[in-house]
Amino acid sequence: MPASRLAPTLDDLRRYAVARTLFKPTTLLRAIEKLGFVQADPIRAPARAQDLTLRHRVVGYRAGDLERRYAKLGVEEDCLVNYGFLPRRHLALMHPRVAKTPWTHSVHAKAADVLAYIRERGPTHPRAVEAAFAHGRRVNAWGGSSNATTHLLDGMHYRGLLRVVARESGTRVYEAVAHPPADDGAEARAERAAALIELVVAKYAPLPAASLGFLTSLLGYGAPHLRTETRAAMKRAHGDLARVTLGGVTWYWPEGDNPRSARWAPDDRVRLLAPFDPVVWDRRRFELLWGWAYRFEAYTPAAKRKLGYYALPLLWRDRVVGWGNAAVRGSVLEVDIGFAGKPERSTAFRRALDEETARLSGFLGL
């Protein structure tokens, strides 16, 4: 931190964390470019996470727009720290991807046959692959049974043999793809790793030191073959990024940003955020900034839930003050609000909440 600049406070970091990612709404492609990555989730309550994230950042966005426009957008479904959508140019940082677990000779042979089949057919639905090859079923990671063809196609996509060209009723449609060979020299690998660290910092800053380390470990999903290089890049970033230590916690953000700037002033809006929105994604940061624990409870037994099946964090100005559970009953949107502390009762808040409920209803096409 330059000596001439006053160190930011936790209040400054809170405003910065909210305003830097809730930028002025723009086009769908530009929003994905600015975010760098949009996490996906299949649960619809009341809409998928990617749609709930994009609705705050895209002019006139409606639920399902990303899926409807995907084929012409120049973005890709792929992995980074988890699964989602990212600008196509970022693929070169991770592909050709080398999976941590190598395939057996038998799986390689099956994949080669399926790849030849898809190359010949063009865009292909998994049903067609299953009908042609009848791979049967397999035990999945949760102990249940799943379609072996689906598992093989997932593996081929992950390894960069296939890309998602479209979706039909939520199901991926694949086509064959060949990623350009990557320079495997030490300098080139280090540059790609540094770019990946820069990408996640730009998306999730300001970051507590422990969260930066956690994100670096999660890059082992998108770029497992660069694990050593991403760890080294993270260590270098500790010296290159802007930082401040508050209450024993060191925070990092991109050099050149000033968290104390007036440009990060909050607006008078209520927003119901996706559980994986960049504002709230980092649960460690969440507790440091807002002083309570938000939990995603969709996979928690109903009797043990405290917030709800798909509780949406409730942002008021620069404070996450509670959560909302939204459901469509008939053609009407119902939102049940809970507060983490003292309930907000001001006229300004109630008006802003009504406006947000109306926006959410319009986004759902109600």
C-alpha cells in the first residue's frame, strides 16, 4: 500500500466488495467478460444460479437467456474453480487439460469410438450416443447409479475432446473440438498460472489471504496440470497485489484499485442474490464483512435447515441483512424474508424490497 494513500477500513472493503462486481448493467457478453466466469448450478428455485447472477448485470435479462443465446455468444461451458460459463479466450489457460486421474486403456478405446461418431455426426445429444453404444450404467460418486454414457461424455468434455454446443431442455449437446497445442515450457506454464490467479482475484476480490489460498487449490479443478505453477503464482501475488491487514486478517485486491474511492458508493437498492454470486460466494469473506454465517442448504436435510432450501442472500445497499426464499405459486411470485439481526423496517427498505420483488417477477416472466 503506497504511503501516500490511507489504508482502507473494513467498511471500505465492504463497499468495494459489493460495488466492484455489481457494475452498471450491460450486454450479456460484456457482463460475462467483466465477471470472467459465471458459476452454474442446475437447481431452479426460482431460477438457475447463473441466471440469478446475470440478471443484476445484464440489461433486460430474463431467466434462460444464457441458454437460449449461448450458441452465438462466444462463451463456453467449462471448469475454472468450479463448473460454469466463461469467455472462450480463457480456455487457452487450461487446455489441453490433463486430468489428475488417467483413463484406463478400455475407457480410452470407448472415448475414441464416441469421438469418431460425434465427429461424423456433428452436434450430438447424449441419447444418440447411448443408443449407438449402450454403455449401460455405473456407480457414481454418491453411491447411486448413473448413465455410463453421461459419465464418459463428461470426462471427454473435461479433457477437451468435446465442447458443449447447445442445450436441449437443460441437457448438454456436444460437438468434437481440438484445442491448439500449448507451449509446455516452464515460462509459458508460469504465465498461464499467473493469468489464472489474476482471473480469480479480479472476480472475487477483496480476498482474505486464506480465501486466496483456497481459490488457488480450487484451480486444481480447471488446471490440475498447473498445480505447482498456480501455487508459485499465488506466492508471487502476495507481493504484487495491493493489500491491508485488519484485525489480523490480510486482504488482497488488484493493484491500482482504491477501495476508499467514492466510485464504490452503494446505491439504495435491495438485491436478492444467487447463492454463488461473487458478492457472497466466499463464505469466509462473508462472515468477516457482514458478521453472520450464510449457508447454502439445498443438500441439508429439511429438518436441519435454518435459512431454507435455496435461500437467496438479501443485499440492502452494502449490507447483506438477511435472506429470501422465493417461490412461484400459480402465476404469482412469493418471497419469504428472514433477517440475520434486527429486521429492517424503514420505508426506504420496504420500497426497495417491493421494487426488487417486481424485478424478480419480471425476470421470471410472470
